[in-house]
Amino acid sequence: MKYISTRGQAPELTFEEAMLTGLARDGGLYVPAEIPQMSHDEIAALSGLSYEETAFRVMRPFLGDCFTDDEFREIIAKAYAGFGHAARAPLKQLAPNHFLLELFHGPTLAFKDFAMQLIGQLFEVALKRRGESVTIVGATSGDTGSAAIEAFRGLDAVNVFILYPHGRVSEVQRRQMTTPADSNVHALAVEGDFDDCQAAVKDMFNDFEFRDSVRLAGVNSINFARVLAQVVYYFSSAVSLGAPHRKISYTVPTGNFGDIFAGYIAKQMGLPIEQLVVATNQNDILHRCLSGQGYFKGDTIPSISPSMDIQVSSNFERALFYAYGQDGAAVGQLMNELKTGGFNVSQGAMQALQETYVSGRASEEETMATIKSEWAASGELLCPHGAVGVKVANQLRVADIPMVTLATAHPAKFPAAVEEASGIHPPLPARMADLYERDERVTRIDNDLAALEAHIRKNIAN
Ligand SMILES: *Cc1c(COP(=O)(O)O)cnc(C)c1O
């Protein structure tokens, strides 16, 4: 199994190499050269299996011979052992033929744990075998950073530095990053906003002397291993609802397009998915693009669903790659145009995108109203991201096909908005009820590349 870049100019890599590299050297994103298929019978045989066994069967063909079966089973077992629900990704029913896929039972209460916990274990095994160590540096608006710290804490071969904008993440998110006591994880509160953090990380990757000397690695959502981990819960949920004998639709609260793209991979593997609905908040660049208006950047407007506040949706590049018939040169051209504002999608590619995805958006008012009405209708307390999904799912779902909306975070991660909408203060799960009492450990640091690099060098030396 080889991995190729969406821009067609980087060397082909194995699964493990693509995972450890992250971004391709031509600026593109890695995708499998061919998407493995699962037959009707193989999908039917997933019925009744544990989440872990389903994960093994769905992901195994993508790994080539990078990991043995025994190694991979153990990696999966460790990855999901810390989840607070035996089903890992349980389904709840909201209404006739409408289901909620709860993806927030991991250690940091957002779906990012499904991928991050897995790649933490994959990195550990791969680096041990190679006798190497790496430094992971990432920028976060909240959820990715806490998931990464939780996944890599205590691992021998990895140091993790997470940059977040000082004063601009929720208290739960901050505490999840600052309270782990392990000496290999480091939370950095940067004097700046999220864009400053992201720019600083990019500058470190472009400082080749620094990049090589600390062996920098990235785990943001462009890493294909993260997408792959998310393919599993499409299979586990669809099979629970009667696939492959009937079709299932999905609505996905979308920002960087990683989660919905995992649904596309599941469909290409053979899972009978009818609709793949992209749900956006008021930052609706993806909805506008999928409605035929081109992909043109605007200003990001802060919302109550902050993990979807985005203008440059990185994984959309992968969707474009397939819509353009795997033409890397065409994708490279679009990404060049994006640097100066945006691009129009060709007629053929637009048709391909619209055959695969439908889209909708929810305003702030609609999101709040949905939290309130869903609480009254089913007793489910939605986080604002899940509420965007439920609102759009109700608009676009078709009769007779079960709709599954992805609940991407626990309501207790965004207590202020949830309480304002519903009057209910969402409590943290019992296993982390002491989060507010734990000691915090964080370094406040200037938005200055030299200061950041010096801090990282000093701390990995210890
Ligand atoms: C990251 C995130 C999203 C967006 O997911 P993408 O894969 O980036 O599209 C939605 N909801 C929550 C809670 C998230 O943390």
C-alpha cells in the first residue's frame, strides 16, 4: 500500500512514512494510491463485533506491512482503553430515523480523541522500532491540543509542545492542556490569537535547521492516519443500523473537512452511504463552495461552535483531488490561487463534488434554538457543534433513509453556550469532575519565533 500526494510531486511513501511525515514535501496531503474495498459479506460480518475488532478489520488493509496484526491489535486496544463508554461510539435515537453518534466519550470529550489516541500509540511503536524520537509541535484553538497532550503524555519517544492563544480557549479546554503532570508535554500560552499560533508553527517547519535538529513532527488533521481512524465509526454505526442491507446517511459538523472526508473514504470502501451532509456554522465557506459559488476566503467570525470557525479547510484539498480525477497539477494550481484569495471549481469537478456531498449552514440563533428544542424533544443536551449538525440534518434528510448526525463534542466542553440556550448547566463526566481542582502547569510566552524555538530546545534537552 503506497501513499501519494494530492499535488503529485512528492515521493510515494508507506503508511508509516506518511504518518510520521504529515505534510508532503510538495505542500500536498497524502492519500492512499488505491482505496481498499470491503465486500458486502465482509461488511455484514462486522455486525455485533466490538469497536476494537471493527477498527482492526476496517483499518488493517491501509497499513500494508508496517505493523504486524498482533502489534496493531494491541495498539487499538490501548488507544480506546481510556474511553468512558464500553461501546466507544454509542448511538442514541433523537427521533424516528434520526440518530446521534456520540463521539465524545474519549479522554478530552471531543471526537479528536478517536484519531489522536490511535496515532499516539502508532507513533510510540514505530519510533521505538526505529530507535528515533520526535518533537511534536501544534497550534490549537482548543480541542486538538488537549487531545494531542492526552494522547502523547508519558510516551518515551515524544515531546509535545502545544501553542494556544492566551485567554482565548474555554476553561475546560485550557485545564485539559495544563493539568497533565507528565514531563514530556508542554502547554504554551502564546500572547496572540490562533492565527499567530498557527503561523508560528508553520515558521518552525520552514526553519529547516530547527526542524531537523529537534526532529519536528506534525499531528494536525492533514495526517492521513487521523482520517483513517475516523473511518471506523462510520462502519460501526452503519452496521448497527442495518448496513450493508440498507443505506445510511450522515451529517457532519465540519471545519477542516477531516471528519466528513473519513465518511467519503468509508463510502469508497463500499459502505452504502446515501447522503454525506456537510454542516457549517456562520463561517460557511464550504457551504458556499458546494453551492457552486467558488471557494473564496473571507474573515473568520467567532461563533459558539469555535472548532468550526475556519476559512482554509485543509482536508478539502483531498476532496478536490478526487473531484478533479486525481489530477495533482490541477489541485496545485487551485492551492496557488487560494494564496491570493480563492478559486472557482471547474464544472466537471463541481458535478463530482455535488454527487458526493450536500451542505447546509446554521446561524448562531438557529444553533441556540436547536440546543433548546432538542433538549425538549428528546432530552439530549447537544454541544453547539452537534446542534449545527442536527439543525442541518433536519433540513436536508430524506424520508426512509436513517440519518446519523455526528455529536463531535460533549456539552460540558462548552458550558456557557449550552446553559444560555437550554437553562441547563452540563456537568463534566464523573471521571474528570476534579478537573477544576487539579494543578495547572503552563508557560506564558511571547509571539516570537526565536523565543519559542529557544524554549523548545531547552525543554527537550531535559
Ligand atoms: C475539530 C472539530 C470539528 C470539525 O471537524 P473537522 O474534521 O475539522 O471538519 C467539529 N466539532 C468539534 C467539536 C471539533 O473539535
